[in-house]
Amino acid sequence: MTQSIVVQVGQCGNQVGCRFWDLALREHAHVNQTGVYDEALSSFFRNVDQRREGGADSTGGRITSLKARAVLVDMEEGVLGEILQGPLRSLFNSTQLISDVSGSGNNWAVGHHTYGLTYREQIVDQVRKAAEHCDCLQCFFLIHSMGGGTGSGLGTFVLKLLEEEFPEICRIVTSVYPTAEDDVITSPYNSVLAMKELTEHADCVLPVDNQSLVDIVGKIQYMSNTGKLGCTIKKDCTIISGQGGVVKVEKPFDAMNNIVANLLLNITRIPGV
């Protein structure tokens, strides 16, 4: 069995991560209706049973309490607070969430140097703990944005940490690039500075253009409203919709984040719907 650890950094990274975990559970529920903790589930989830010695169950047993193999980082409390209070809260222990209160002020240097140095040991500690629960750690999935201070600055700092602490483990990065009309004036600078780090420390980068996500969602919604959707794409499909998932109420950017979450799911061992 091989496992992967997801590291979500910044507001965008954690919002995309929420959609990833929601869709992962939704897909597994569709194909695994017997309630058995199988090898596919073990790729991204631990099955924790406190009644057993060590807490973790082996594959083949009944699902008791799934815990995501993840570390969530954001220097603002908003998104992480919503996760702890939302329907996905049971997937995470509070120690897996690392946050501050002031944010990075859309400044790459603040995220990379100030918060990076401040939270270095705490981040490393949580990543190591997640790795210790893996039988065979295959890769890290890092999700972040390129325009914000925490996503670009602290996100690439975490990427460098992963290379230093786990040099033999593959690092796959999903990077969301800002639109040309982004309202954050520093986003072009943040993106350029983050790009340098990606070229030096990432094994694979999956670039996501924010404007393309807007265009795709707009086109699907237009086709839906005009009755032009075909049999391949339906209005409530998992490409843009969370309907039928764990999170019942969709938020403004969920449709865009669903596309990125599907991208990640489609390159993993989790079977599709």
C-alpha cells in the first residue's frame, strides 16, 4: 500500500482542499458501499479506532473513523475555523491545522520569511506525524495560490521544507495563478517570486489559471441554462457541483474549486464516479 499526504496552504489552498476531501468521500461512498476500509481509502485516509492498540486499523476491516492524511496551514483563522465547525471537521484533528490571526498582507516576503521561520518547527512536526502513519509514503500534494501572501510565500517555504525533510519523496504542486484583472496589486510580484521557488523545489507543477476556471464554469452554466448540456456533462456532475457530497451548501467559488479537486482526484488512485 502507498499513501499520499496533502498539504493545504493559504485561503485558496484550503478552499480547494475542502472540495478535494468532500469529493473524495463522495466518490468512495459511490464505489465502496460495504463500509470496508480498503487500499484505495488508505491512500488519503487513516482509519482510526481508539479501541485497538495504536489506534489505526488495517485494511479489510470496517470503517470506524476516517482521518485525512493532511496538514492545513493558513495565517488567517477564517477558512480553517469554518473547517473545524463544518461537516468535514471529523476528518481533522485540531493539531493538523496551523494558523495565525493577522494574515500575510498579500506580501510574499511576509509569508515566506516571517511566517515561514515562525512556524517552521510546527509545520515540520505535523508533516512528520502524518508521515509516521504511512506504510509507504509515495508523494506530497501541495495546494496553494500564487497571488496571495500566504499561498505564494509560505506555500513555497513549505515546499522547500518538504524537500529538506523528505528529499526522496515526490512533491506534486497544484498552483492557482491569478487573473490579469486580479484586485491584489502585489499578485504579479508574488507570482514571480513563487515561480522561482517552484522551479527549484517542485518535482511536478500542475498550473491552474484562475481566469480559465471562471470561463469554464461560466460556459457550463450557460449551456445548462440554455438546455445545451449533453450526456457527458450534467448540471449536478462533480465537475462543478458538490450536490450529493458531504458539504450540502455550496459557496461562491465551489464550482471553480471543484474543477481543481477533480484534477487532483483524476491523477490519484481514487476511482472516479
